[in-house]
Amino acid sequence: MKFAERHCVPNAPALSDQDVGALLHQIGGWNAIRGQLERNFALRDFHETIAFVNALAWMIHQQDHHPQMEVGYNNVVLRFCTHSAGGAITENDFICAARASVIYAQRVGA
């Protein structure tokens, strides 16, 4: 099952760096940087940026898995890691990253 079709689970275990590297190809556009999954989403303007953030907020709330988020005029940077796994990357991070990418593609028509 693809990550975007899965749901976050409580107490997901940390993934090894090797596992993270092997899974990254499944969530195109994301990088593992300083122990977090990170992606910069480029948007047209502030209105589109806030609409994207609101769509993300709904998904993030449903998954109960919250990222670090930087919001600019026409971009959003998301960083996922799992605090309950000691700040490591888990499959929950891949699930939310994949879901965020789907939301982005739907919003910008990519």
C-alpha cells in the first residue's frame, strides 16, 4: 500500500538511516535533512499558500501527526519527525509527507 493511502499509528518505531534512504524514492520531492523529512512547496501567492496550509492542517489533525512548518508569502517548508520516537523519522512521517504531496499536487494541478 502506498504511504498516501495509509494512516498514522501510535508509537511508530524509529527507522534506521538506511531504511529512510531506501524509502525516500516513494515520496518524491522530499529529502532527509538533519534527521527530518523536509520539503519546500512553492506556491503562486499568499492566498494560495494559506489555502494550502489550511488543507494541510485538516490532514495533519486527522493523522494526529504534526510537523514543523515555515510559512512564507509563496512557499511552505514542512519538516516531519516523530517526537514520541525520540525525534527520529518513522513511517508516520512518510505517511504525512506523502499525503502533503498529494494535497499540493491537487492544489497546484501538478
